[in-house]
Amino acid sequence: MQSFKKHLTVLTLQTMNITLETIDELAHLARLKFDEQDKSKIKADLDRILVFCMQLNKVDTEGVEPLIYLSDRVNNLREDVVVSDISQEEALHNAPHADSDYFKVAKVINK
């Protein structure tokens, strides 16, 4: 089954043709605008990417396990313990603007 998927991917890449219309569609989806010079550069870049993908598909990966994690290490997590390092008064002491219990900040959302 894996070799069938790989073969299908190779066929798809080989028949894929990047046109300026394809670039226009991608630009529309990404809400971008390109001039003609940029479009030709992007087309060349995408063509090189497809060629590289075709080269990757030629690599024999039979018997190679899929990589799920980059490392076999396991996180050693510490116990989550609430610790009060600073009191409320100490936190408010250096605040530029503070109320009795809260920091005062400028309004950022207008309703």
C-alpha cells in the first residue's frame, strides 16, 4: 500500500504544471498581489520545489519506520506546585499606575 501511495505521489508531481494562473490562484487564496516579475520568480521557485520533491520520491524508504518524534527523550516534568514568591503589595509597588488592588492600564478596546 505504501508503494502505491508513493507511486501515486510521483505521478501527481510529474504531471503537475505550475502556470501563471496557478500563481494567481495561490496569490488570491493567500490574499497577496504580485507583479509579473514576482510571478515569474515564484513560478521558478515552485518548479524547483517540485523537482526536489520528485528527487525525494526516488529515495528507497522501504523498511524505514516513519519518524514521529525527533528525539526518543521523554519529558521529565516537575510537580506543579503553587508558590507565592511575591506579595500583591510588592507587585503593585513599582507599577506606574495602580489602584488599591489592581494595575491600571490604558484602555485598548473601544466598544
